Amino acid sequence: MPPSATDQPKRIDTALRMAVEALGNLPESSPRIEAEILLAQATGRSRTQLLAWPERTLDAEQDAVLAQLLQRRLNGEPIAYIRGWQSFWSFDLRVTPDTLIPRPETELLVETTLDLLEASSTPHIADLGTGSGAIAAALALERPNWQLIATDRSYAALRVARENFAALDLQRIELVETDWLNAFADASLDAILSNPPYIAGTDPHLERGDLRFEPRQALTPEGDGLDAIRVIAAEAARCLRPGGLIAVEHGFDQGESARAIFTARGLARVETRQDLARLDRITLGYR
């Protein structure tokens, strides 16, 4: 049980210790770090300030807010949704339950694109299923001259992405509400990127941990998890210009299947790249 708010002023170090204890049995958590994050949010102080002034006390409102935040976390709600943001690449992004929480593995898609496309060129690039806008934002910050179009079929997700782009002063990114490549003309893109839903519909992880709180349509297309990749690959040759790049993220055990899908659609120079854990993570090809 989380510590409850009391009338007795509570020192910061005491509140932190109690929060760590409360979070200690939560699966897949980092009790100390999460306790500091929640206490910082409850008090409006930075984690550094909390550690520098452990003798300071919480007022009644701060104590009550901390108890509420702890209860949300103990119910399994992800830290990113509780605090409302998540770090990605070199910046922070606003996230809500309407968007997937950006994960470090997706940074490989950004790195791959930066590696493969000419820095000085002005390619037209589609980030399909942009969610919070993580991929498009990272590329726009690294390559201001690139022409980026961020799409999603969720208006709520696009609203979050728009707020993130504004906060990062990325005014050139175009946002389009569409399902995958439906809105794009023939031979209109130099690159297609996506972190699509790829978890199989029967995967038990969908009912565990953080995934329970994330939008299901952003996690799984149901079935074997590959339908979104199939749809994107089927339209890629139509939308890409000659020599255009397609790169998608997928599960660690889906590299072979993704390569087969790309090859069957006539894409060339198909390969899979691995993440830092040496697991298949990105499959790419060219028109």
C-alpha cells in the first residue's frame, strides 16, 4: 500500500524512503528512480533539489499529491503517463494514453535513416503512425533541410505530435491524418519510415505491465502482428521514387518474416539491422 497523506509534516528523505518501500514489490520497476520522479512531480522540485535538501518538509497538498501518484503507479500505470513526458533521442516528448510511449529501441530507426540518406539532400520522408512524433522530431532536429510528413490515423495522437513539434520549434513538419500510405501520391516519397504495431494479438504481454495502458491499436494489428508491415510494404513501391528507402521497426523474432514480406513485394537490397542487444529490430529495403 502507498503511504497515505497525514497532518504531520513529512521530511523529504522520509517521504522518499516510504515511496521506495511502497514501490519495492512492483514488477519491472526501478523503485528508487521512480520514487524520486514521483516526489519531484508532487513537490515541483527537481530530483537534484530533493537530494540536496532532504530535511525540508512536504506540505499537506504535496503529501496528498504524492499519495495519489504512488497509487497510480502501484496500479501499473506507466511513469511516462503519470508525469506526462518521456525522453527520446536528445529531447523530451509529451505523451498521453493516446500515444505509444517512445522506447530506446526506436532510436535505431532514426540512426539508420541518418546513416543511409544524404545529409545535404532534401528528401521527402513519411513517418507513418507517428504517435507522439518521436521519429519525425528526431530527424527534423538532426536534418532541418529534410521534408518530413508525420502521419497517424488517430487525431488524438496527431494533436500530441503537433504540440511536441511546436515545443521543439519544428514548424516545417507536415501532419496528415491518414491510414498508412493512403494519402500519398505515386512516386512522391524518398523514404518511408514506421514503427508500426507489430505485437501478435494473442501475445500475453499485451495484458501485462505498461502495455495494458498504451493504445492497443498502436501495439498490435491483431493476428500474427505482421499485417501493418504487409500493408506498408504493399504500397511502398507505388509511393517511393526510384531508389527510395523503406525502413520499419519490428519485433526481435520478426526479422526473417519482414525480409520475406519486403522481398515478395519486389523491394531490393533487403536487410535487417540489430539493436544494442543484438536482436533483429529494423528491416529496410529499396525500390
